[in-house]
Amino acid sequence: MHELSLVAELVEACSQRAGGAPVSLVRVRCATTIPEAALRESFRLLAADGPLAAAVLEIEPLEVPLACPCGSTAAPAATDVVGHLAVCPSCGAVSAHAATPGLELLEVL
Ligand SMILES: [Zn+2]
């Protein structure tokens, strides 16, 4: 449940920024290697009771390219990434995917 811990940190950061005031919108930048559905589900769960309960989660996709020996720098989809290993969308080789920031908080309104 990698997403859950990421979102737990996000919810914590949002609450601090909002200082207890109700939040209506949370904008994040999120690596496309993180499944968006899992992210939204985690957010809904963790924000359910608190100042973020009514907040809309806006996700800006961040493509994290894979540096594969075949020369491809295409960004692997979430389904192509397992932990820190990714399957190259071009040649199918498995390589280590650079550790990404994953989730970045942009704005809390
Ligand atoms: Zn490749």
C-alpha cells in the first residue's frame, strides 16, 4: 500500500497548510507510475473526517521517463512498474526505475 502512505503524508501537509480551515481543492503533481484510482481512493479514505472532507483532488500527471539501454525514454505506465522495477514500453526489458518524488503538493485552496 505504497499509495496510502504517500497520501497520508499529503493529507498531513494539506492540513498543516490549511491551518484547520476547510479545504475545497487540493492540487498535486503525481507521477504517472502511480495508479490514479488508488490515489483517489486513498485520498477519499484518509480525508474523510477532517478539513479535507469536501476537498476535490486535482491531479496533474508527471511523466517519469525510463532510461532503458535500448534508447527508449518513454514513460512507463503504472501497469508497467512494480516497486522500483519497470518494464520498458519499447523493448520489454526490465530495469530499475529511478526513485521518483511520486507525489508533489502544488496548491491547497
Ligand atoms: Zn527498452
